[in-house]
Amino acid sequence: MEQFLDSVVGILWGPTLLVGLLGTGLYFSVITRFWQLRHFFDSFRFCFLPDKKGELLPADKSRVTPYQAACVAIAGSIGSGNIGGVASAIALGGPGVLFWMWMTALVGMMTKMAEVTLAVYYRKQDPDGKKTGGPLFYIEKGLGRRFKFWGIFSVLFTVGIFMQLILAPEAYTVGESLHEMTGFRVIYLSAFFCLMCALVIWGGLKRVIGFASFMMPFMSILYIVFGAYIIVINAVHIPAAVALIVKSAFTPVAAVGGFAGASFMLAARTGIARGLFSNEAGWGTSPMVHATADNRHPVEQGMWGVMEVFVDTIVVCTVTGLVIVLTGEWSSGVSGSTLTINAFAHGLGKKFAAYFIAISLFLFSWTTVTGWYSYFHSILEYVFKNNMPVRKAALWILRITTPFFGLIMAYMIDVLNTNVSYAWLIVDISSSVPTYVNLIVLLLLSGTFVAILKDYEGAGKLFGLGEYSEVKVD
């Protein structure tokens, strides 16, 4: 079975999607003259150093600010993949994996900006002021006028995203980490994690947004500070580590220690796949929450998309990867959170590292599961938009059940003794489907995105607050 799943991943994550991911990001970068680099500091200043007071948190609790929407999106992307996922990727593909994650993020910033901007442009605003949007909306409104069979894209995207609900790996990853610290059985610890997720999700979207707005900066800064400490005390090895990362990205890595060796293709495929799973650029997920924010222009929210990728991959994933490579643990033969714990132990001590990584994994995964609830919620709102009674029932069922789907994978691995590699292979399969769909749609709507971007650079003459979908720039 593992061999079969690996062959499926090899096809889905073969040259077509790898070129598609990097190519789409590169295409948007080229046609905008690498906007994400030219205006990086402008985006950073706009997002994190706002001129106007009150832009971070709303006075009206019914509103969602750009900062809050970004917090939910970043919290939804920063998760187990940033700790256990990065470690597993390096253990499988070698240090070069980190280089391909950087490349995915570099061009992925522009992909994310495009999908977030389009999500805001094509979103729907209800009479009560509530805003909803995302790929399903720009598929319908953007492609619906041009392609008769646009509904097929919507179905494929919806199925691919909901596979992530059924096969969520966070509960098992947290349970595994807590098992290292406490010795209790993984399935029981995973169940505890699911209950903690329920405490947030059962409070509805307002509680999810408030939780992410507080937890995202707290957990990110905590992890970065401790990781930076280990990097600093090993600073003398940084040049050699960077050289190894770059060299391993383009040449096969021979077996050493417990590392089995890796080809160029394995390193590239693993790095790009894990980069996508981490920052979700091109996946079409975070645009659904970005579309709910109040903003003056679609591009303003798009800049938050650029910062989302930067924080997730260039900062958090790099901290994990550098610590693992600098300490030499990458070739030890272990993977997952155990590898990350062993690497952090070089500066924090084995016991403290185990506690710290367990707590970090818990916080990261906690915000991921609760953040993803908003994505599933958005999709169901769209699917049942014409049937209010069914929509209310579906959203109620989603709220009650979402926290506990993670137990499926925990049960498969801990009780049925399914190989842990199956889990990540299935995750890779399910993430590829909506990505294929979203990348195609983004390319077809690239002209619209460029027109919106030009309008913003021309002082935003076409756009006022809200109702962007009434202005046609196609």
C-alpha cells in the first residue's frame, strides 16, 4: 500500500505540479516585475506598522479587520508542518529540501497575493454587511462567464479541501509529541487535543477569529526566539550549513549516518510539497478568510497574503530547518517531531526541548485546526447558499464534528498500527487536487489580477469600500 500511495504522490506531485506551482508564482512575479520584492518593505510596513489607529482590532465586533483575517490565515498555515513536517521532509530528502521550500515561498508570495486579491475582488457582501469569498466565488464569477463547465472546477476544489477535514494529521502529530513528554498513549492525548479544539470551534467564527488574533503572534514569537537562540550559538556553522543546503538542492545526497540518501528529484519534490503544505500558496485556502476582511482595496489584503507566506515559510520553517541542519541531526535517521526535539536539545537540553516542542506543536496545531474550520465553514456557506435551512443544519454539524475528525488518523496509526508515512502521503494526495484546480483558475484570471494591481498603483480610482465585484476590470 505504501508503495502504491508513493507512486500516486509521484504522479500528482510529479513535474507537472512542481512546474505548475513554481511556474505560476514565477509567471505572476514576471508580469508584475516581481512586485513582492519591489514592494516587500511597503507591504511589511502596511501590514505590521499601520499609520491609522484601530486597524488591528475592530471597534465593531461584527467586523473583521485585515489583521484579524490574516491572523486566522497565518494561524491556519502555521501548524504541525512547520515543526514535524519540515523535519520529516529533511529526513526524507536531505538539507536541499529547505532550499526548495525557500524557492516555493519566494514565488509563492505572488501566487498568494493573486489569489487573495481575486478573492476580495469577487467576494459577495450580504445586506447585513457580512462578506464571503474565496476560490469558489472567483471560479463562478470569473470563469462562469467564459467556460460552460466551470462547475467541475468547483466540485474538484471542494472535494480536495474536505479530504483535509477527514484526514487531518494534527491530532496525531500533537499526540505523538505529548507522548514523548508524558508517556501516555497517543490516542488519549490526541483526544485531549481534539477537546481543546472543540472549546474554540464550538464558540463559532467570532471565537475562532479572536483566538487566532491573540495566539498567532504569541506562539510565533515564542518559537522564533528559542529557535534563533540555537542558531546564534551555532553561528560559526551557518556558512557551511547554507552551502550544504544549496549543494544538496541540486545534487544527489549520499547515505550518511541514519540518512538513506536522496536524489535531486526527491529533494525538489519533497521541498515544494512541504512548502505548499506549510504556506498553502496556490492551495486556495486562506483566500476564504481574507475575503471576509474590511479593506479599502483588494490589493491591500493581497499584501497580507505576501506577509503570510513570508512569516510561515521564510521565518518559521527556516528556523526549524536551520536548527536541524546546524546541529547535524538531519542525518540521524529519525524524523518528525522527534527529530526537531533532538535538534533543539543541542541548545535547550533534552528535557526542556521535549517540553518546548510539545507545547509549540500543541499551539501551532491548535490554531491550524481552528483556523481551517473557517475554510470548511466558507465552503458550506457557498454550497448551500440557496437553501438556508440545509445550510444552517450543515454548518451546525460541521461545528460539532470538525474537532474530532483528527482522531481518524490517530486511531489508524496508534491503534491499527498503520505506518506513519501513509499519513503524509495521503495528505500530499489530498492537497494536490485543489491546488491543480486553483492554479489553472489563477492563470485564467491573471489579466484581471494585473488590472486590479494597476488600479491600485494608480491610486485606486475604481474602488471604494466593499462591492468590488460590481466593478469590472476584466
